Amino acid sequence: MKKKYAFMIMGENYNPQENTAYFTTGNLMTMIVTVRNMDEAFEKVQELLDEGVGALELCGAFGEEGAQKLIEFTGNKLPIGYVVHKPEQDELFAQFFGG
């Protein structure tokens, strides 16, 4: 049986029904899923749990607070990480994502 891993991206312009991707390599199925907000994230995390996903990584839009909320939602039973960048690159990220 393949292990299942998911990467979740959050942004208001995504369409979660359309903006997804799946890759299978060796013993791992990787899913890239999207949500528009935290409410959808909670729903999607429950779906991923029901599908047997064993680990989840979140994009930087969730931040530490959003990651913590999802960890609590799962009862700390699903390993959840989130993407960060070095503080000295804050301005570059703000320029790219801010406009």
C-alpha cells in the first residue's frame, strides 16, 4: 500500500475542485490541494484524513498560527509542517505576493 502525503496551498483565487495535482512514485502518492481560506482548510484536512493521508505540509500563507489550528483540529495525530522563509527575504516575498 502506498503512503499518502499532501501539500496544501491557500489563496483566495484557487478553485479547490479544479486546482489539484497527484503524483505517484514508488511507494508514495503526493497530492497538491488548494483551499481559499481556513474554513475550507478544515474541511479539506478532514477529507485528507478520511483518505488516509499520513503527512501534510502547508504553504506559507497558513503561518504558524494556521498550522497550529490544524494540528489541534487533528488532535495532533497528523504530522503537519508549514513552509517558512528567512526574515531577510520578507521584502522580496512581499513584493512578489503583494502586487
